[in-house]
Amino acid sequence: MKLVKHIANLGYGSRKEVQWMFREGRITDAAGDVLYADDQVEHDAIRVDGEPLDPPQGLLLMLNKPVGYTCSTKDSGRIVYDLLPPRFRLRSPLLSTVGRLDRDTSGLLLLTDDGGLLHRIVSPKAQLSKRYDATLAQDLRGDEGDVFASGTLMLESEQTPLKPATLEVRDPRNASLVLTEGRYHQVRRMFAAVGNHVEALHRSAIGGLSLDDLAPGEWRALGDEDRARLGV
């Protein structure tokens, strides 16, 4: 792929704008030597205004989504893309969220521009576990774990029962729920089905991947070892 198209696809500007960046000497190699649009250079050796290029196509990143942000490109309020470099939303292929977390749910959110990878992660066939930490409005009554693990719980307006899920109780009003599917507002609706209400919800892990030391609003690109922990 030509350098102009490659850099434009990463969101640095239109092809015309990137051509001007070349003419202005803003695109160099790692040694600081000016590059030209017809040069043949590896991605990792390219610098824009002295900074390395963003990760190439095939990017997978994780974000610690704070409460108050939506997984949308069009919402009039705060969106998760506001937490990323502005050019990330201009990438081609599009950088998309892998599933969603609602506005009032925080935690681990994946984004990728690899459509095949996105579909492998969200596919029901993947049976990829997701761990949610919930703070509840009322004390647990004691039988919720058995109900969630039964594989017979039917949510309102659903046609099929939920797959078995694992409940881990930390104290009467704090518990973790591990799911292998992702229905609409599933965790909140599961606790509602047993007479409780989720006051705060945080996704702490997907597969073997956890947030580690990422603070709310922080993100990082994932490497091969991280992808292996996802198991897809």
C-alpha cells in the first residue's frame, strides 16, 4: 500500500492532506530524515511530527470505560471515542466497539478495526466468559447462585432461557457474575428477576483478559500475549 493511503487510513487526514504533510516535511523516518510519498518504508519506521505512527490495521485495544460514556459515534453526550486520540474515529476500516457497555456501566471495553476478530469475540460459539462486578440495592437472599446456575432462568420478553452463569458473593450487597453470553442489559435483568436492583456495574474481565492497572479513561493496544488470553 502506498504511504499516502496507509497514513490517511490511520486517520491522520485525507489523502490530499497527507500529501501536504509530505511536502511540508512532517513525515520522516526514525532517524529524522524526510520521507517522500513514493518511498518504501516499514510502518514502525515512519514518524509524523516526530511521533511513531498509531498501530496499523488490525488494531485491538482495551479501554477502561468510565460511567457516563456511551459506546456510540453519534451520541450528543460523552462517547468512548472522546477518550481516544481524535484521529482514531477517522480510521479506515472503522474502529468499532466489540459489543457495548451501557452509559451506567464501567469497565473493560474492547475496540478493533478487524471485522473478523470482532465477530469471533462476540459469536455465541466462542463461549467467551465475561465477569461483571455488581453492587446491589438489597442484601442477597442466598438462592441467587442456584437460580443463575440452573440454565432455566427466563428473562421477561425472552423466548429462551439463559445459559448457566456463576455467581461469586463477596458480601451481602457485592457479587461477581460470570456469563458466557451477552443479552441486552443481561446482568441488570438477571438481578431484577430475583427481586434485586443493580446500583453499580463494572466489567472486570473478558476471557483471561483483565484491566490490570488501567485507570478509568485509560487505554492500551493489545499484543499477541493479550490476544492469547482472550482465547479467540
